[in-house]
Amino acid sequence: MDIVLETADAFLFDHIYAKLFPVPRAVATLLQATVPSNELLLSLSKNLSLSYIPSEPYEYTFLSAPTTAYLSTIPRTNIVRQSISLFLITWIFGVLLYFLFASLSYFLIFDKRTMDHPKYLKNQMRMEIQQALSSLPWMSLYTVPWFVAEIHGYSHMYWDPNQYGKAYLFLQYPLFIAFTDFGIYLIHRGLHHPIMYKRLHKPHHKWIVPTPFASHAFHPMDGYLQSLPYHIFPFVLPLHKLSYLILFTFINIWTILIHDGEYMTNNPAVNGAACHTVHHLYFNYNYGQFTTLWDRIGGSYRTPEKSLFDQQTKMSKTTWKKQASEMEKIVKEVEQEDNRQYLHDDAVEEKKEK
């Protein structure tokens, strides 16, 4: 995250902090009149964390004069400033990723006929978005200590591709997937313990037939706990800094894709949208994130019905009726009562009255 932070500082935060916490005018005048290679600037370099864009004597200009970073009394190395900046970056970037890819999935992939499912909720998509937007700032806040530890060198993240060899540049990806898949399985299954489920995980299971916007609609602590393996990995094994950003983006996209209801693969090893649909419908199966390995080992794997991979049977009332009937039995075991308000309940009641 140091690359992201330094870029954000150069483009945005240097300006903001210089406005909010300016150095005395006399010092600012002196700095602005000094060329970048002057010894004064170099002597002040301890106030900067620049190492990537580019090195001294700070020839970069981007949107500002090269002295902008020195015009605030709060230097880039101030841990409070770093924490605030990282929180804002994580929150804003998370919201943008969420809306961009969830919207693309909704308009290009998600089958709108899903909204006719008997277990689709009233105002469901609006509630999904509200839940996500209320949780994302808290999840971002909880994540900040991990990012601060990373930029201060406590993790095994690295920049030089030769440090661990070029072969490891490719090996780190399957290692990351394997490590996080196991960690998320344990955490997710633990969240289904009655005590944890009631307090943390139940809000995400409000969506029996989710839309892509349900992907981040968690209780904030639930979302944070399930993200822990992603943050722990670089403190255990080396991870290239650019790979970390790629994987961070991939994880957010993958989380959306497994909630879009479009079953593009029936690969028995991949825990895709079909497996995760089974999880939302029937609660106690398919806890994995990327693969079915740990569900198979842990005895919690449930093979998605073949009907889910046929566009006709997938959206048939017969299939939906069967799903609803089994879901109603399981929800009584898990939640004791179902207080959800379904979109089509009123229509069913009107038919009964007639």
C-alpha cells in the first residue's frame, strides 16, 4: 500500500494537508523559491516516504510543485496522517470497486428474472446497497492497522522482482489462493456457529437469492473477519507489492461474481456462483471462497443441482418451489423464525383470499 499512499500523497493529500496544516508563511515562501535539488529540500527528505515515484531530488511534479510535500506541518511519515489517508483510500477505492463491478455484473450478467423468485425480498437491491455502504467505512477502518504495519516494513512484501526469483512471482498467486481459501473456510464456517451467526453473519444471509450488490452487504465485523487471511498472508510469506494490488482487486471482483447467480462453470474444484448460491439457499454448505477442497474435506460440500446449469429449469417455478420448500425447513433450524419480507408475499396472499 506504500505505492498507493505515495501516489495519493503526490496527487491529492499533499495539497490537502498543506491547506489544512500549513507551515509558517516565511518557511513556505523559502521552500517555494528553492529549486528541487537544493540542499534544503534534501535535508528535509526525512519528512517524506518517497521511494517509488521517483527518487530524489524529487523531479516529479504531477499536479503540484515539487515542494508541496513540505508545505504541511504534518509530514508524510506521521503515522496519524498515514492512518487517515489509508482509511480514506481504502474506503473510497472499496466503494468505487463495489459500484463499478457490481453494476457491470448487474447490467451485463445478472438474470433479472431472478427477482421473480419467491424468496426475493421487498426492496432487496436497495437494502443490499444500504448494508454495503454502511459497512464499508467500518471494514476500511478495521483494515488500516494492517496497511500501516505493511508500509512500516513489518510484512514480507517486496518490490525487487529478483529478491525471491522470477519463479516465485508466479508461484505466489496459487500460494495466496490456497492460503486464503483455507483461512476463509475456517472463519466462514466459524461464523455459522449459532453464537457468531446470530450476532455477525445473519445480515449477509438475509439475501436468499442475492444480486451482485449483496457481495459486500455484510455486518462490518463479518466482512473484516473474512478478509483477515488476505492481510495475514504477506506477514507469513513474501508477496510482491504490485501482485498485492492485483489480488486485492481480484478478490473484490470474485466476491461479486459468486453473487451474480450466473453459473458459468460446473467445475467440481471451483467454488463459483453455483456453489455460493447453494450456500445462500441452504445455509450450511459450501463455505469455501475459491475452491471446494476444504468443504469436501470438512464434509460441508453440496453439489449444485444440474437444474441450475440449464437456463430453462434454473428459472422454472418447479425449481423455485423445491428450493423454497427446502430453504424454509432449514431456516427454521438455523434462525428459528423467518422474519424476512418477500416481494411476492402480497401476491400469494391475494390469490389465497380469492
